[in-house]
Amino acid sequence: MQQHNNLINGQWTAGQTVAPNINPSDLSDVIGEYAQGNAADVDTAVAAAAAAFPAWSTSGIQARSDALDKIGTEILARKEELGDLLAREEGKTRAEGIGEVARAGQIFKFFAGECLRLSGETLPSVRPGIGVEITREPIGVVGLITPWNFPIAIPAWKIAPALAFGNCVVLKPADLVPGSAWALADIIHRSGIPAGVFNLVMGPGRVIGEALVQHPGIAAISFTGSVGVGRGIAAACAQNGKKVQLEMGGKNPQVVLDDADLTQAVELSAQSCFYSTGQRCTASSRLIVTDKIYPAFIEALQARMAKIKVGDARAAGTDIGPVVSQTQLEQDLSYVEIAKAEGAVLAAGGGRVACHTGSGKEGFYMQPALLVDSTAGMRINREEVFGPVASVIRVRDYEEALLVANDTEFGLSAGIATTSLKYATHFKRHSQAGMVMVNLPTAGVDYHVPFGGRKGSSYGPREQGRYAQEFYTTVKTAYTLA
Ligand code: NDP
């Protein structure tokens, strides 16, 4: 069994113990053993990053651009192999895994370019004879804490801008899926960047994550994960004076209006709600459907769902892989029961199933669930499930649909299916989400534009695209007497 160590100060370093990485499509398949570090490992990694910072932050934009470009090139060249590893450890299909790996490679390439595009401003002073320059500088050592659902893309979209703008990094990936993050760390290590610039410390969030958040040597924390953990991190960062960026949950609405193209609306709803096993923060979980199209929409969506093949993430013909873990599966199934107890009606799926290939492999397979006759106040429509579970709310008209769509403590992504320019334009303007989709699934975003939400979904500056510089740099204003 291959053992995978932490990367600290350019050295592969054993942890105190190891944890197995288990394939959710086949519980007898152990992918490898991964180091479990402790707070002392975080200390060493932060010290190494701090020592590397002066040279890295002044190394010059060409050197940083070349390093990121090299990393992106290797990721793209190995996308099939790494996509297979991702599918094996996380449970999204092989095609989705390859797509995610390609995304990670593209992100590194994008930020290789961003190294060269960082600009400042020069202004005249209000005092004659003085010039003012505004520049952006790196912030120091950043701690990156990432979730299990995008095991390579989310680390990539935090690491690439951090390094591009001259920061040093300590990454703590999700304990459930450390394999893709380890493979990424290996690529970064072999790219030739100096020891200590990038460090990987694996282990439980309560140990490694908390040590990073509390560490005085960490200038900023970028976190993606659940609301509960995120809020605790924000409070600790405020206490310790750290810059913080949080991307958290969603309860993303998909509005379907009477004038929608029915086939398109059904397809994008199925994609939004169930693909990637519904385990995307941008997945839709509330379908808000107007009166006249409601019966035809439900019937067509049930027919579409009947064709979905659930099974081994890496098997040919699989549309939807397993749920990531036993805990998550139990949560998904329990929300189906909660919704039924509240009065919603289960119209499709909702139970544990066997792999469609008939392989007999034991995995966390769940048939996507559709709950109809739900109302906006039910727990199923207010709390994030994070699985292949969608509930439908029937509304009178567009105005009510918009009210219900915005009636949530979250605000990550929102979609509308309509052929009306008037309603599409109004929805784009009045949706209280950070990302709005017209006739597109709520999930599925570009890497060169900002990503993030409003209300309880996000906190701090946006990630990705050129907006990423807001978090990963600090502004300096310099005055010069001419
Ligand atoms: P968690 O919040 O449980 O974990 C996220 C990360 O935080 C993991 O690395 C975890 O470590 C770590 N962590 C856990 N406890 C602490 C702590 N006390 N201090 C510091 N770090 C800690 O989320 P999940 O991994 O379960 O991810 C699912 C969640 O992520 C969903 O709610 C989803 O909505 C959200 N998400 C949001 C996205 C967005 O951009 N808005 C994108 C993707 C997911 P460990 O794994 O070891 O527990």
C-alpha cells in the first residue's frame, strides 16, 4: 500500500499516523494511506513558508508565471489519470473527474498570465509637488482549507492566485479525499518552486484546520466548506486579525416559468440537481415551478430521472456516482424522510440502490430523489442537504417565484428557465445570488470570472478570475515628494 506523506519545507514528511482513502464506489478498494499530521507539523510548515516568503515574494513575475504555467501543463497532460483518481476517491463520474482536473490545469495557466497583469495606479496628490502610487503586494503566508467535493479544482483556485501574487501557502485538504490534493502537491513540488513556498499538511480539520486558523504566522485564511465551520473560522480570524475569505453552502433555486422550453428546463434541472451526485455547492435543490407548466414539468422530469444510471463512478455508462461517505448518505436519506414527514410527496427515487452494472460492489449508491408538493417554509427548502435530493415548490407566477427564490439565508447561485426577455432581465437584476443563470444549470461556471455568493453563502472578497487579487494582495499607497 502506497503511503503518502505531507510536504513540509520541500520534504516529504511522515505524519503521526496514517488514514486510509476509501473508494465510495467500492468500499473494499483502499486507494492509499495518507499522513495525518498534527499542530507541530503546522508550526514547521508555517515557519518554512515564512522563511521562503522574502525570496518568493520578490522573485519576479516571470519566474512565478513560468512555475504556474509548468504546473498547469503537467496537470493538463495527466488529466485522464488524475481524473480517474478523483473519480475513485470522491465518486463523481470519470468524465466529471477529468473535467475537474482540466479545470485545475486551466486555472494554473490563467494565473500564470495574471502574474504578468498585476497593475497599480499613479495619481497626482491633492498637495502640489507630490505623487501618489497605489500598488498591490502579497500578504504573506496563507492557510488554505478545502472541502471534499472538488478535491483538485478548489485547491487549485486557491493555490494558483496565492502563488501568482507572491504569497507562500500551507494547504489543508479535506481528510476524506486527500489523494487529488496530494497529486497536485507532488506536481507543484516537482515544478521547481523553492522549498517552503508550498506546503501540504493532511489530517483532521479539528486539528490541522484549527492550528492554521489560530497560528500567528498565518496572515490570511481562505476556506471553502460548511456554514458552521466557516462561521467559527471567521470569528477566530476576526479575533486574531487575519484576513478571511469563506465560500460556504447554498440552497440554490431553479425557477421554471410557464413560457420555458420544457425539454430544456427538464434537462437543466436534472443536471443542476442530480449530476455530480448533487454534491456541488452550486447544485440546485429547490425547483420553483409556475402553475401551468407544473404538471408537464413534473411528468417529464420523472421520465428523465428514470433514465439516470447510478453506479461505480469509473464504470462505462454511469451517469451519477455514489454519495461520498456513509455520513453524507445518511444525511441525504434522512432529509427525504424529514420532507415526507413535513408533507412533501416523494415522486421519484430517494432510496439506497445497487450499482447499475450489477457488479455487486458495495458503495454509497443513492437513487436521486424528487419531492413534490413542498412549501417554502419546510426544512427541505431551507437547509442544505448536499446530495441528489430536489424538492419542488409550485407557485402562481413569476413574481411569487422570485420571492420564493430569494426567500433563503443563502445566495450562491440561482437559475431561471424562461423564453421571456423581460423576466430573464428582471431575474438577473433582482435575484439575491452571487451568480445567476438564464436557461443554464445553476452549476457549471467559468474559471476566468468571479465565483462566489451573497448572504450566508460567502464572506469576504470573491474567488477566481482577476477578482482573486483582492484577497491575495494588500494595497499600499506611497507618496513621493517630487
Ligand atoms: P466542512 O466544513 O466539514 O469541511 C471543510 C474543510 O474544513 C475540510 O478541510 C475540513 O477538514 C475543515 N475543517 C473542519 N472542521 C474545521 C475546524 N474546526 N477548523 C478548521 N477547519 C476545519 O465541509 P465539507 O468538507 O463537508 O464540504 C461540504 C460543504 O462545503 C458543503 O456545505 C458545501 O456547500 C460547501 N462548499 C461550498 C462551496 C462554495 O464555493 N460555496 C464549494 C464546495 C463546497 P476535514 O475534512 O478534515 O474535516
